[in-house]
Amino acid sequence: MLVNMREGATQQEIDYVVERVCAAGYQAHLTCGTEKTVVAAVGSGRRNEVEALRAAAGVEDVVAISTPYKLVSRKVHPEDTIVTVGNVQIGGGKLVVVAGPCSVESREQLLSTAEAVKKAGATILRGGAYKPRTSPYEFQGLGEEALELLSEARALTGLPVVTEVMSPQDVEIICEHADMLQVGARNMQNFSLLRALAESNKPVLLKRGPSATIKEWLLAAEYLLAGGNSQVVMCERGIRTFENEMTRNTLDLAAVALIKQISHLPVVADPSHGTGRRDIIPVMSRAAVAAGADGLIIEVHPHPERALSDGPQSLDFAMFDKLMSGLGDRTMSAKA
Amino acid sequence: MLVNMREGATQQEIDYVVERVCAAGYQAHLTCGTEKTVVAAVGSGRRNEVEALRAAAGVEDVVAISTPYKLVSRKVHPEDTIVTVGNVQIGGGKLVVVAGPCSVESREQLLSTAEAVKKAGATILRGGAYKPRTSPYEFQGLGEEALELLSEARALTGLPVVTEVMSPQDVEIICEHADMLQVGARNMQNFSLLRALAESNKPVLLKRGPSATIKEWLLAAEYLLAGGNSQVVMCERGIRTFENEMTRNTLDLAAVALIKQISHLPVVADPSHGTGRRDIIPVMSRAAVAAGADGLIIEVHPHPERALSDGPQSLDFAMFDKLMSGLGDRTMSAKA
Amino acid sequence: MLVNMREGATQQEIDYVVERVCAAGYQAHLTCGTEKTVVAAVGSGRRNEVEALRAAAGVEDVVAISTPYKLVSRKVHPEDTIVTVGNVQIGGGKLVVVAGPCSVESREQLLSTAEAVKKAGATILRGGAYKPRTSPYEFQGLGEEALELLSEARALTGLPVVTEVMSPQDVEIICEHADMLQVGARNMQNFSLLRALAESNKPVLLKRGPSATIKEWLLAAEYLLAGGNSQVVMCERGIRTFENEMTRNTLDLAAVALIKQISHLPVVADPSHGTGRRDIIPVMSRAAVAAGADGLIIEVHPHPERALSDGPQSLDFAMFDKLMSGLGDRTMSAKA
Amino acid sequence: MLVNMREGATQQEIDYVVERVCAAGYQAHLTCGTEKTVVAAVGSGRRNEVEALRAAAGVEDVVAISTPYKLVSRKVHPEDTIVTVGNVQIGGGKLVVVAGPCSVESREQLLSTAEAVKKAGATILRGGAYKPRTSPYEFQGLGEEALELLSEARALTGLPVVTEVMSPQDVEIICEHADMLQVGARNMQNFSLLRALAESNKPVLLKRGPSATIKEWLLAAEYLLAGGNSQVVMCERGIRTFENEMTRNTLDLAAVALIKQISHLPVVADPSHGTGRRDIIPVMSRAAVAAGADGLIIEVHPHPERALSDGPQSLDFAMFDKLMSGLGDRTMSAKA
């Protein structure tokens, strides 16, 4: 770590920093510029104690030279991780398409969608049972009833199932019904939930928070790996920016490219939430694949104009079928 | 609600919308412009069914005319709500200062801070027991041990205590030790946690999420009130913007002014997190009070340069004392 | 236009709005909801006079039903516009690659780059003569000397040339040397410059401002078209968001997809500025093409580690050659 | 400067950096950590040549230790600068209020406003002659006619006048009529304009760009000072963030506090643009003063509901009078 002293820091302030760096187990190396001095903490020691010097007199900043994440990094694990969801592998070279309704609304809605998306080539079924909604007056999901319908849809189609978990208390029951657990964007830094999922034995789909940096997103995944669960798929779903009139979020495809480079974990893109508008979901799906995504997650509904949530970004069956046709050969298919 | 049809929407598409609006229990009024048609849903009906029309053919947008929040609004409750924390009233006209360390680190650190902030005029003690940290390798808080130290600090000083709760499972034990429960910025839309707190009988300090709009923040509070807990204090702690080099967050004081106008709930400002830098915390505290804040929450540490978290934004005792002196007469004081 | 009255607006306030709407030449249609009233201005009248009602007593908002841009829209001009730069057509189906150094630094640097990018398949040469730099102490460009070098590079390679114009006063001299004039991101809303370019007879490359909405960007283009110049190419170069550590800007590829849908103007993407990092420029180039871009603009330098500006996002010749090979068959090539 | 090498950088890459640092006139000091090496450039040399190493093989980043701005800094000029506009001093301890209409619309509108704001205590008159408008179809200002009306208003009231300049070509004529020239937010980085203003002998009001960092804003001012004009007043007018529904911009009052600390230049706040809503302009004016602003700039119109621009954020005479009464004793007044 580097402790950058302020311009005009006194010798006493510098001495104090050097002493603290040594007390933390490091060697201290000084670099004296014309304006400022830098104290480098070399070797290995107690990082926290040096970071705390940010608040010491005469210190401008403490800069880490090493990256804060470890287990998610390719430095530790150079080969691609393959995450197995039921009989489907994410990250193994084939493009995986996860599809289904935003919310499970009824038996008929779910089963018809499951069959339609399977027929079109999707290999994992999505569907919300517990819904995080901005307003308490909006539809909150069917809960356990939805979980049972998801189990039924899997039995019918053979598609493994992913659904969102909102609370540590729900992990157990959801694990009984789902093949993969989704951490929603608003819960990306719900660390109690991450810790509970780290202890489960199910793969996790970790959505990026709407205002999470790439580094924070990787560190959220690090909570899962450090806790013992390495079956993690990253999901870019758009970030919140000033452009929120024409698109609901800004889909950050450079984040997809960067995660593939920095980390061994698979990445999927969610153009449904990432754009919020049906008309550009197919073209943005192709762009996401070009950016390196291992998969896509797409909202599909038999009648988007009757959906209880996310209708404007849901495709109907015909639209989804057309999207799948446009994705080309790399797509893993449940059709065959 | 208004259903704005696209330019060039067909008569059939318009007819479908009118039919659905009526089926949802509303009357439908048409306005035909030179370019576009608007279908107004008048009266009262099932709002969700009209909102779903966003996804119908020929529809550009569905716009709500009424506000989505109810119970937090002055329309429903015109008088200021006063929240009582131990023997302290927030929102009753006196400025309330909440102060203490970011994290409880040791008995000595907490008790000395509690005494110092009380002496300087603070009336509520803050201190983190369970810490939401970006990295799993950072200090995560002392947990239950910290809760007991907080109880001890209260016994010693008479100051009521506020501390953060991160999970529904922890609500019960924290309620045994704390007088007020804080929802951290990253958990503002942790709806499972909000529901659990709605059922507790403790006042809640609800921090604004780093990328939450004012409307979303009010709706998070609406979860608490709709669930039965009206003892809610809103806390503006800065939003995440492109300016993150000179200040950690952007303290949005217009949000303080607006919440005071829209809602009856008390508002406090957190210039410690809101700016991330010690040198401007006193001046921004005064600005927050001028913007209408009912209180302030300030991080104080006996030795900021040894703090395990948030050192650069923590004041030492002398700095805090000076800040308090600069706040003027309106401050409620525990000194007397 | 719709004038949304506030809840509780008085009859007198509503009457005043109706009167003003009529005085502006429109018919007024009223919709009375349970909470609020909406006054619709129907027909054609003086838009400004109705917009001014935003400030009238009892008015909550005035919402335009029609889009604010006209000439750039496909509604007015459904077919794709093809912009001709020297002998190169942008928007005609072939992918056009514009390449060259950020700044023209020397004769040798420019000519060697021009030859290298031509050999690799680029068809337009870029190079900055007048540089907008954040600090007055940074390299400001060679000015007129650079313009002459660009002319020489064109003579040598046959590649048409695009360069940035920063001031209305420079339009004339730049037109003598360049085939296309670039409006930089920071000047997107420099309306004096847009007006001067509208009167020139040269094609314009209009970069999106770092905090410009898609609507504002289209309206900047509207200034050019309304002023008489329809040879406009839109350039997405990334927007400024909270994520500015891992990437310099956030490349908004949904904006590329949307502009193609809304407007007839060609769109190119600038992954060099859009990401700020060399390592993901090739993959993001492919993603931009998948999103519908008609072309790419790429910074290339013989020795990026000696560049006077933008080195970290500049490709050397070998990297650029590899990028071109990865773009596939649709690329227009100057090789043949 | 510090050249941070990547983890795994080769000895050859490090040697190359050391050689280049020395060739640029610096001494090179190496710090070898467990993971990474840092090469410090010590002494004084050619900064650009070291910065270019960002693009060299094995280099992760180049970090400046010294601040990029000089002349605007208190390090160079510790005392407050006082800017004189006509007979008014900004930065001398008294609070200065600049007021007037967004646009000059007519003789009667301007003169009545000038008299009203003077009577209420404003000491400088504002009024737009050349208006930067998002759409080419919006009112663009009365131009030269407005300048003459501003001169007439000054003659009538004695108030000095500030108006916006949009182009280097207009500097001369505006200097004939105005006492201070405003650089609008969208032109903050219009460097041609800044250079032209640096050569004029008039004070400049430099608005912060909607997505400009504090550092970029200071560097824009540095263009003026480095070019010879030190009569510069900084104006915080809100930044563009995701919160753009409830407020037009986010007024960043921490920026006011920071500029006062870093720089000797006076700062004024613009709560009219900074919030976009009349109802909170008075309270945010008081907050800005508490944050350390030397002045305020407020839009006032005789009939906001008939204004050709910015009506919703304009105060009428009675509202402005009330705002002035609420500002307290420090206000400089033209009343006496």
C-alpha cells in the first residue's frame, strides 16, 4: 500500500506514518517528491491498520496496490468456471438462454410459457415467486404457491428452474423447489443473504446492483466464494444513469467484457431489465453475445399487456421465437 | 391514469385500450390530438390492470396521475410526525444530534466516545454492531458483543442508542439492546427487512439508498407505515454520482427540503457519509440544518487514524465539540 | 399537450388554464379524475404559450404528446440517410472504420499511421489538430500545421479526413483541409458552433455529450438539419456514470440501437473513448456492430506509450490489424 | 508522479519505464511490493512524457502526486479574491444577490423586473440575450436588442448587468453592454470561448457543467486565469444525476464548500437551475449561504406563467421579496 502524504506534511507527521506502517508488520519505503512524500508499505502486514492512516494528520490518501478480490479472480483460478444448473452448463462455450415470466401469475401462464420457451430453444426457466416491488401496493408474488408451480413446470418440460430469493429465511424452502437461486439487483449487497447462500449448495445468479461498480459486484461474488459456494453466475442487468427516459437502465456491456477478463465466473446479460423496452431486446441480445456473454436471461409472457409486472419489457412467444432464431449457432438448445 | 397512445395507433388498438380500461372498473375518456390519442381512466378501478396496458399494441406509455405513496404523505397526515427515541423527540422543533463511532470496536472506545459526545451536546448514541462491508475481508463488526457494550454505554450516559440491523433474523436481539433500528443505505429496498421492522415496535432510521430516487425512498418508508410502524425517521446520506473523487457521495440537501414538504416524517442528514471528508462536515452540517433537517448523524471516534472503518470521515472529540458549538441555539442538548 | 393540474387545484385555476390554452390557439379538453384534472390542448397552436403554464398556479406539469425533434426522425424521412465523406459512404450497409491518432503529433507519426490503418482496412482517417483538453497545461494540438499534414496524408493514401472543430471561427480553414468535421462531446450543445456547421457544406460527425440524453443528442442534430445540413453522422462515445474507475465512460450501445430505430441518420460507435481501455476495444467493437452501428471510430498510434494524448486507449498497428480481422465480412475495405 | 506497474510486470518492462522516467528529466525511485512494483518519478521533468507511459507494456496506471490546477489554488494565492462587477464586490464578505429574468423578453418585462429586484435588495441584474436552448424550435433570445435593453435597465436602476456569452464572436459586442459575462453550464469546457474571455477585461461568471467534476471545473477556471483574467466567479448550478424527476438537477452544496477551501475565487450558487422548482428555492438559498456561498443568482419574472423559458423555476416579485427577507443580515443591499 502507498500512503500519500499531503503537500506540506511535517516531518513529525511523516515519522508517525512510518512508525505505524512498521507497527503493522510492513517495511516502510519513502519517496520524497518536490511537492509531496509517499510512504510505501512493503511486504505483508495488517492491511487494516495501514488503511486507517487515511485519517491521520498530514495524510492525503492511502492507495491499495493489490486488488481487493481474490477468489473470483483469474489470478487465483485461471480457467473458466462452469456452473451446472440441473443438466445445463453455463460457461462451457454454448450460449445458454434463461427465459420465462417476470412473476409467476397462474398455473396456465407459467406452464404455457415454459413449454413455449423450451420449444424456442431456452434451456432454463425463470419465474418470480417472491417479488421485490418498489411499492407495497404492487403485486408481491405468489410465494410458496409459485414455487410449487415452478416445480410442476420443471417436471413437465425438464427445464431447470431459477427464482429470486429475498431473505435468508426463504433460502431453505426455495432450495427445495429451484435449481438456481437469484440474488436480485437491489439485494446485491445484502450481505446476510449472501452469507446464507454461501452455505447453501445451490448455484447462484448474482445480479449487479443498479449503482454497483464492477469492483463492488466482484466483491459481492467474493462473499459467496469465500463462504464456500463457487457456483456463481454474474448477471449484468443495466445500471442507473441520468438516461432513464428512453431506456429504463443503461446496459453496461463493457462490464460483461471486463468480468470475462478479470474473473473466471460465467456472465449472463439481462437485456429485458437492461433496456426496459421490448423493441431493442433482440438486437441488444446479439450485442451482449458479441461482448462475450455466456448466456442471456429474457422475460417472456403469453400476454405482456396483461402481465402483473414488467409487461413493457416482456416478449410474447412469437417475439421470443424470433429472438432465438437471430442468435445463431452457438446457442445451446433444449429442442434437440 | 392516462394511457398515451403512440402516433399512428390504429382505431382497433385504441378500442382495445378503452375496453380494457372499462373492464378494470374505470370510465374511459378520449382526447384526440393532431398526432396522438390519450385514453384517460377516470374514477376508481383496478390500477394494475391499466398499468399492464403499457405493453399493449399501440400504447406509448401509461402515466399515473395520482402519487404512489399515501401514508407517508402530508395529504393523509398534515401535521409533523414526532418520533420518540428513548427520551428524545425527533421532529419536534429542536435539532437532534446523533453521534458515535462507525463501528463499536472496544469497550473503552465506545464508552469514552459516548461520554464525549454527550458532553458536547449529542442526545442519541450511534454505533455499528453488524457492519455491511463491501469486502468479506474487512472488519464485519463485533455483533452481539457490541450490542452489550451499547447497552452499557446507555446505562452510563443515559443516551438512547441507534444501531444498524442487516437481517430479519437479527431484529429480535437488536431490539433488546437498541432504542432505534437503522436500515442502512444498501438495505433501503431490502423489503423482507422492512416488513420485519414494520412489525417491531421500535422506531426506524431509514437511510436513503445510494441510487434511490426520492420517490423510491418514500415508498420504502411506505412499506414501514403500511406494515404498522409509523415511527420512521428519514436519513439523507448522499447519493452516488459521477463526482466520487473529491467527495465520497453527493449530499442531496434538496431531498431534505422536499421530504419536509411532501411528508410528515422527520428527516436527518448524515454529512459524514454524505461527503466522506472530515474537513467539510461542520459546514455541511450547518447547510443541512438550513435546508430543514430535524437532526444530524455524525461519526465520532477517539482516534480516527486508528478506526477500523470510516476513519477519514470521523471527527475526533475536539472537532465534534467545535461542530456542536457552531450549530447555534436550536440544538437539543443533553448537557443541561 | 397535456396540462396536469395538481390535486386540489381550484376551479379558478383550472379555468385560467383552459382560457390560456384556447388563447394559444388550441381546443381545451378536460378530464376530471378522482384526484386530479387534466387539461388537454388539442389541435395546433402556439406550443410555447402552453408550456409556460408549467409555472401557473395549480399546475403540476405540462407534458408534450408530440416528439420535440422532427427532421432527424424516421417519421419525416423513413429511409436511411447515406452520408458521403470523400469517396466513402456511411450508412449504406457496409461497415465503415475511421481510424487514426487522437492528436496529429508529427509528419512521420501521421503518415505512418495513415498508411497502416489503410492497409488494415480503414477507409477514413481521423486526427486531431485542435484539441479540447481539460487542463490548459496539456498539449493543445498543432493547429494549422496539423491540418496541412492531414491534407498530405490524404494525398498519400487517398483516405478522406475527419478532424475536430472547436469554434465557429475555425470552420472555414478546417473545411479547406478536411472532408468531414467532428463536433466533440464537450461541444455537442455548443449551439453557435452547430449553427456555423449547419451553414457549411461538409458532413458532420456529431459526438454525444458525456451527460446528454438521447433526446438532447437528437435535438443537437436537429439544429444541423434545421439549419440546412443533413449530412450528419451520430457518434456514441460513452456517457459519464458512477463507474469511472474500471472504464473511462460507459458505452451506451442501446443508444446506438435506438438511434437506428428513431432516426434515419447513420450511427458510429467510438469504443476508444467509450471504454478508455485498449484491452476491450476489439470485443466492444464487435458488440457495437451487433447493436447496429454503421461504423466505428478507433484511435491508433504507432507508439501508444509515447502518445501526447489518449495513449491508454490507443491501439498500435498490430492490435488494430487484429481488430479489423475480427470484424468480419461486412466491413468496407480500402484494401481492395 | 507514480508509475504503478501491473502485477507480473517483467523486469524488462520495469527497466523500460525507469529509462523513460529518467529521459523525461526525473529521478526514478523503485518500490517493490510483494505483488507489484511502483516507479516514482522524483524531481522536476517533462510531465507529459511520464503520463504517456500509461500505455506502456506492464503499466497499470500513472498517478499524479501534484494537483493539476495552480493559479486557482489557495496554495498560490492564499487570500480570497474579490471580483468587482460595476460597483459591486463579490467575495468581500457581504452576500451578493444577482437576480432577473431567464430571458430578456421585452422592455417592460425587463425594466419592471430590474426595478423590483433592486427594491428587494438585489445588487446585480441578470438577463439572457443569447439563449442556449436544447431545441432549435425554442425561443433563442432577442440578441442585440436584449443587450440594449440591459443597458437601459442599468441606466435606470444603477444595477450592473451580467449576461451569457455563447460564442467567441459575440464577446466584443456583449462587453459593450454588460459588466460581467456568464459562461453557461453547457459551455464550461468550450475552450475557444474560455480563451476569448481570458483576453477580455471583464469579470466572468463560470457555471459548472452538468457533468463536470470539481476538478474539471477548477481547470476550466484555470484556463481563464492562465490566459490573464483573474476576475472569475464560480457558479454551482446543480449536476445531472439519476434524480431528475423531483428536481431538475442535484444542487451540490459540498462543491461550494470545497471550492471555498481549495480556491481563492468567489462562489455563488444558483438554486433556480440547481433545483428547477420554485417551492424550494428560498430554503435552498439559505442552505447555500450556510455552505459558504458568496452570493446567489435567482431567476425572477413578473409573470412566471407567461415566461418564454424557465417559468417553473422563476419567482414572481412577491416571492423574491420574501426570499430576500429570509436571507438575514449579511446580504449586501442596493436598497440603502
